[in-house]
Amino acid sequence: MIALQAGKVDNPHVQAFFENLLPEGELRVYLSEQRKASTLFSLLLEVAGDTAGGFVMLPHGQRPQAPRYQQTSWQALAATIKNKSAGAIQIQGENTRISLAGAQDKASIAIFDGQTPLLPQGSAPSTHILKPDIRRLAKVRESAANETLIMRTAALCGLNTAKVFYEPLTKACVVERFDRQTLADGTLGRLIQYDFCQIAGLGSERKYEKEGGPGAARCAQIIRQYSSAPALDLQAFAQWIFFNLFVGNNDSHAKNLSIYQRPGEGVRLTPFYDMMCTRIYTGLSREFAFSIGGELQPGKIGKAQLQGLAEQISMQPKYLQSLALALANKLPAAIDQALQDLQAMLSHGGKTFTSKLALDLKSHAKKAAQRISA
């Protein structure tokens, strides 16, 4: 536990570490106005509790209490977020402490019996993250089904990916937290985790390479510097880049990469998370989050850009090409299986959307693989 004392902290890495723990965008603005906290550390003192990774942050003089959870149901959660953001699940009292990083609407919940949701109280550790459909972007629909389909496809392709399931009442993608572990005494423990913006000493406003954030070369450097198994994690990183390229996830920025430490396993890349097809939605960026061999336009990334990527991350072009094509060969069957597993839980509109999405994914991936192998 870190006690936040009054005073000015100038170290950019300290600033970046704490800033990247807070929500982004509209939820951060709402929390700032609600709690009358206009600076980073004043907002942390007001709301930060169960953060990503192994840190619990409470006001000076307070100590973590024994974990407490409030019973709820999927029906109750669905009613709460029907006309509100998912943050409304946790913004229901003066002592609420919420610290889920990122721009997407989400809420912390706990599931211990495999089916019943609970609401963590105070700084009690959560086990899952509830991510309902994005509603603040008019042209983005069925985002939870989209994310569930892409995450399950990644797992079926062999990528180390956070476990997810689709919850139909809340219309949410529910993500199992990988920065939690069950301890020998049955209690829930936290694992230390850092995203790549935290490691690079950059705030969340610089998570994209074109805005000064870590690019492929810097991310590979971070892996080599910190990973206990750099060869395996660099391979996984390259597969992550190709998978995002194939499925049209143009929002695959540096905050969507993290390292953590599991007991007895050293420091490794975490399972991958926050993957969905963004190219399917008009109005979202058509540029890839990373420059691949100097190119940001996915449709222009081919064999020459793959060779440029090989130079960026100091890997052999032929090896990268073999990784990319092996992944491309797995994708069609993985997409079909993920679609089959998901559709039984979707509405008619959700089934129609994901069926069209699956066809688009296979077509887009085939063309991308052809450019790389040309």
C-alpha cells in the first residue's frame, strides 16, 4: 500500500504510473466534478481503490478493510445500466472507490461461484470486469458481442488471451481478471502489473504512437528489458500485432500491452485484452495504432512493411512471415467456432451483426495475409 502525502511529485514516471490507473474520458470528468477533485493526485485520493495490478490506494491514515461484497444479480445490473453508464454500478455512495483504467465504459464485479455477480465494497478486489455495449458513439453497435467474438477467436488461434464470456441480460463482455489469484487460505490476492505506457513514463493521452506513445520498437525493447522469457514474449507480441492487423483492431495501442509477475514464473507479458474489430465501424480511425515498417494504413501493409517491422523489433523477416501466415491459416476455423459458441446468447440483431462481422473478418484477413506473402 502506498500512502499519498501532500506535496508536488515531478517525476514523470511516477506521474505516468498513477495517471494510467485512472479512467479516461467522460468517466474521469464525471468523477472529477462529483468529487471536486481537479488534479491527478486529488482524484486518486478520492476514488482510487481496487486498481489494476497489485496496488491498493487509500487516503493517508486508512487501512484496507476485510473484503466485503454486496449481492446483486444480472437483472439488477442490467436495470442499473439501462439508461446510465456502467460506472453507475459503482458510483452509488460517497465511499465508492473506482479505478478501472481506459476510455471504455466498464465496471468491476466479483464472481466466485461461476455465475452470481457481486459488487465489491470499498477496496475489495474484483474478479471480473463488466464491459457493456458502447453507447456514446452512435455508429458503434454490438461492441460487447464484437469484443467477445474477437477475444474468443484470439484464444482459439492460440494467443494467450484473457478469458471472456458474453452476458445477455446486461449485453456485456465479461472479462476475467488475470491480475488476481486465489491464495492458499482461499482469499483473493493481487498481482503486480504495469502497462507499457506506465513503463515508458507516458500518460494515457500519449498511448498512440503517432501522439508520441510507444511504437513497436519501444514495446519490443520493453519486453527484452523486463521479460523473464523474452524470446517467447517477443513471439507473442509479433502474433498480437498480426492478429490485430488481420481482424481490423486498429485500436491496439501500448496501453493494451502489460507485464506482470506471477509467483514462480518471473516477469511475463500478461494475457492480451481489449481486442475488438474497430474497422467495421464508420467514424473510427482507419489507421493502425502502430506504424508497421513506416506505414499506418492497414491496406498498404505488405511484405516490404513486414521487413520493416522485422528491423523495428530486431527479428528475422522470414520468421515473422511464418508466424503471420500460420496465424492466418488458423483464423477462419477459429472465427467460425467463436461465432457458433456466441450466437446462442445473442438477440436477432446481435446474430445478424456478428454473422456479417465474421464474413468481413475472414475476407479482410485473407487479403492482409496475401499482401504479406506477395
